[in-house]
Amino acid sequence: MLAENKFSKYLLYAIGEIMLVVIGILIALQINNWNSNRKNNEFEQSILADIELELSSNIERLKKVIDRHEQSHSATEAFIKIFEDSRELAEVTDGTVNELLMSMDYNETYDPTSGILESIISSGQINYLKNKELKYLLASIDDLTEDANESTKAIEAQRPFLLYPSFSKSWIVEDEKIVGYSRKRILHDPQFRMATYALYYNFRLQGLKEEKELLETLNNIKSIIEQEKKQ
């Protein structure tokens, strides 16, 4: 009986030792996991801060492009109004035509800085981001940017052929000699009117739509990042 009691004590002691070891291992694993999660969270916060910094700069850049293109579209609408009103067509001055023409011909490509985001994506660091929607939106920026620039690039490619040749109509020629110059003469040129409608009304309107969609996406990304940084 004494032997059995001693064996029972040793067995309980051994089980207790094993349980302590197991508990110690579990605590160590928990601490390791906690440290690992803490480091990952800190790294994620660092990535979010870097992306937000680059994103904020690009948002301001895109806003300026949209503002210039809205001025361009407003000038285009003013030209169309003049085309359709014979009185305005007769009374408009060269100075007004020049001012509208300069505004209409604003054509700026949105060129964002993307070094930080490209590095994060190519290095796989984007996988540290826990928000799946954020990862999807970040990966879609390049395609949305390309779409937003399509109309601008189309105008850039076509205006030397559709718009600029009409400028020669400003010269007043008599007996094969240049006797004067009037910018408003281009308003009567069918090619100038076609370029105004095709490039600076239709293409510009489509471009503005896509630029504003891109801006909405960038602002949405920034909003998500701000929420993630608070967690």
C-alpha cells in the first residue's frame, strides 16, 4: 500500500510537471504570437502611412487636372453657344476668342507618383494589409488611371490634325497677299467647329467623367486607410 501511495504521488507529480511544461509552452507560443501580431500591426501601420502620404499628393494633383479640364469644357460650351447664336457670333471679339481658345486647349495628363505603392505591391508587402477591399482598390489604381487618361491622350494625338490647321483661317488674304489677321474668323471654319465638338466637348466630357470616378476611388481609399490607422 505504501508502494502504491508513493507511485500515485509520483504519477500525480509527473502529470503536474507535464502540465506545467505544456502550459509554459502554450504561454510562450501565445507571447510569440502576440509579439508577431504586434510587429505585423506596426508594419501595417507604417505601410498605411506611406501609402496615405503618396495618395494625398496624387489626390491634389488629380484635382488640379480636373479643374483645368472643367475650365476647358466650360470654354467649349461657350464656343458652342457662340456657334448657335448669330448675334454673339457677330459681336464676339478677337480677345474673347483667344481667351476661350487658350482655356479650351488645356489638356493635362494626370501623372501620379507611384513609387511607394509599386514597391509595396511588387515586394509583396501589400499582403500585410488586412483589409481585402483596400488591397483590391490599391491594385486597381493603375487601370483606373489609364482609363482616366485615355481621353486626354486622344485629344493630344488628334488636335494637331483637327484643331491647329484651322488657325490659318485667321489670316485675311486678298489677291494672294496677307492683309490682316482676325482670330474670330476661325469660328466660321467647319473644321474648327468639328474639333470643338469632337475633341473638347465629347472626348473632354468622357475624360472628366473617368477622372472624377478615379478621384472618388482615391478618396475612398484614403478614407479606408484613415479607418484602418485608428484600429
